[in-house]
Amino acid sequence: MYLLGYDIGSSSVKAALVDAATGKCVASDFFPKNEAPIKAPRQGWAEQDPENWWRYIKEATASVLAQSCVNPADIKAIGISYQMHGLVAIDKDGNVLRDAIIWCDSRGVPYGEKAFGELGHDVCLPRLLNSPGNFTAAKLSWLKENEPEVFDKIYKVMLPGDYVAMRLTGEICTNPEGLSEYMLWNFKENEPAYFLMEYYGFEPSIFPEVKPTFSEQGKLTDSAARELGLAEGTPVTYRAGDQPNNALSLNVFNPGEVASTAGTSGVVYGINGNVDYDPRSRVNNFAHVNHDNVNTRIGVMTCINGTGILNTWIKRNVAPEGMSYAEMNELAAKAPIGSAGVTILPFGNGAERVLENRQIECSFHGINFNIHNRSHIIRAAQEGIVFSFMYGMEIMKSIGMDINRIHAGKANMFLSPIFRDTLASVSGATIDLVDTDGAAGAAKGAGIGSGIYKDNSEAFASLKVVEVVEPAADREPYLEAYARWKMILENVLTSK
């Protein structure tokens, strides 16, 4: 008995086939092998053709079936993880009306800010737990104003995961976590945010039906089964955005538990048991995968845009040509904690919500030509990324989060000893590193949704911690470096 998970990213689509009995991934693959194309018709725009997602799903499915030699009839459920906040619009025949506006597209910002200003903080924050911001509803508002000929043809709008599920099953639905990505879930009333739909002029009928995150959300159609080489009638029983799903993949379900990723961008995502919000809306709040009317589970997220992308920039422009990331880490280790006074603010990849949507760019501070070299700069970049995480975590703590243990996959920036030692020591939290990914997590989510697993404890019983990182016995050098970084950030924010 097997479970199939898909992770629909903006760079690639990954499929993972999991043995339900052992919890082990028996096959996985991703496509395309080079990054998927993102169209940028104008500065600040980002779009993808949803048909490409389907093509990559077919390629990834064929690969895992060939690797595993599993009988498709033995695959009992399908789960979907997907890039958050995208917008797909279809007509009544199911045809896509335009390319999807994806998560990193910023054209919705003025529409979200206008709604926040006109509706008021006292209306939005207690209900949405966020400002309307640059989320999916704001992107749809842009579409309504700027492409009315497209908007008038809309039958349904969907998130990327909803669209993929429709292609699999023919059913159009979403869940509370999904609507909270639109910024269209009212946490105060535990229902869709009709007040924001009315403000934007959206008919509620254009949004999908809301179903529980863990539930049957349709069955594989005959045509989809033939395209994918799977069995007709296989149920889709779970879907979630990539960050809630990453938390699920790390078995983060309950208040006080925290997950983190550090790829191109970096995320700290923790579970709050209270419906609360930052009055300055510097962190994002979403319904977690197990949030319901009885058990409050709010996913509180701080996202830093300039994480792995800064490390890549340093590799390309500062490190000696041909140096690997592992060799960069070794070179950085030659510099002391705090990089002998070099400080880097890693905010060079667009406006940061943690800075109230301000764009201050990346900046280097404290370089002395007589004593500093590459090792100090490479280390300062990693420390600056960690300190930006800590800055967001302090906001999370201010609204009731308790961060004592961080769960993360042993990948990307978490492969760096400097990065993970600095994060553990500046935060005081123990870091558990595990070997998993979003597609395998989505497969196990499908196991919960189908009833194969009774709960998350059973689903993730096989999840093994491969390394534990404890805070340093002497945290003071890390805390001093963070205090200096924070002072420089505050000076820059004041001067802008």
C-alpha cells in the first residue's frame, strides 16, 4: 500500500512515493531539471503557465512509477503541496484564462494597502490576522481593475494546488488554510471573509467550495489516470500550501512547535494556539493544516526574501571562482563569531514584510580594509541571514509564540555548521535536523486524510532526527553580534 505526494513549486514539481506501512520514500523525482520558467512581463511581475505544472507532474509521476515498479492500483491516496498565494482563473469550461500570477509577483501591493487603509486596522487585523497585503485577493483585485475582459469571463479562481487537484479529479474545492492564503478567511467568525470579498467587489460564487484539509477532495478521473499512468478513482485526500506543508512534513502540528526552511528565501513557521496578530502586521498568519473551530492552530510565519539568494550572490561575487558551498563554509569558519565587526543586512531581494513592506536593499557595514577579508564577509552574510530570522522570531514571541525547539530539513543553508550553530545560539533553541521533503510530507498528509493513519503521530512515527544542534554553552558572543546587527538595522530604517 502506497501514498503519492506532489509538491508544486515555482522552480520545479516533485513527486514522492511513500510506503504507507514503513513511512519510507521508495521513489522520488522532480521536473524540470533546470528551473521552470517564470515570465516577467514587467518589473515586479511574475507569472507561470499552469499547463507546465501539469506537464511536470506527468514526467515526475512516470519517473517514480518506473523507479519503484509499484502497481498503480496499490497507490491508495494522493496529497498535494503547492506554491502559496498564486492566482489561477478559469472559465466555465475549465480553460485557463491567463497565465497564473504567482507568489513573488508584487502588483497586488497597492490594492492590499488601499483595502487596509480604507477598511481599517480594527476591521482587518482581528478577522484576517494580517493586512490584506500582496496576497491572492489583492492580485485578483488588480486583475479586476486592469484586465476586466478577463475578469468578466471568470467562472472560478483557484490557488495553484486547487488547480492541480481540479486537473486530477474534475472537482473544484479549497480549504480554510487555502482561503487564508487568499486573505479571505475570517478567523473571528470561522468562515470566509465575506466583508473583504464585498469590498473588492468579488461574488462569493467565484471561489471554490471549502472542504476540510484532511478529507476526500475528489477522485482521479479516467482521463487524468490515463495521462498519468495511475488508477482511476484514486482519491485526493490532502492539500496545503508549501510552508504549512513543510511544517506538516516535520511533524509540526501543536502550539509552540516551530519549523524552518532556508532556501532561496527563508522561513520560520510556528504554531500559535491563540488567535492573535502583530498590530504592525510584520508576520503572516494562516490557518494551519489542523486548524478548526475547536482547536485553534494558527501558523505564524516570518519570511526573509534574501536568504539563500544572498549566499549565492556571495559565492558568485566574493568567494574565489569555483569554490563550493562546503568550501565557503570552511573559509567562513576562519573568521570569529561576529565576523570581527562586519555586519550585513540581507534585504536585497525586494520588500520585506518583517520591515513593514519596506525595501532597504542589502548593505555591508563595518568593513576595515586592513583586517577584513573574504572569510569575514562570507561569515557575516550567514550571520546576517540568521539575525534576520531572529528579528522575525522576536515578533513571533511578542504575540505569544514560545520558540524552544526548531525542526528543519538538513538541506540548503541548514547544511552550514555556521548557519545552524548561530541560529541555535542566538535564539537559545535546540534544532532538530531531519531527512524529509515536501512531496513526501504531502504523501503522508494524504495518508492522514484517507484514514490510513489515525493521526500525525502515526503518520510520522518513522521520521528520524539525523542531527541535533544545541545552543553554545557561551551564547554571549552571538548575542552581542545580534545586538550590533539590530542597532545597525534600526539606524538604517530610521534614515530611510
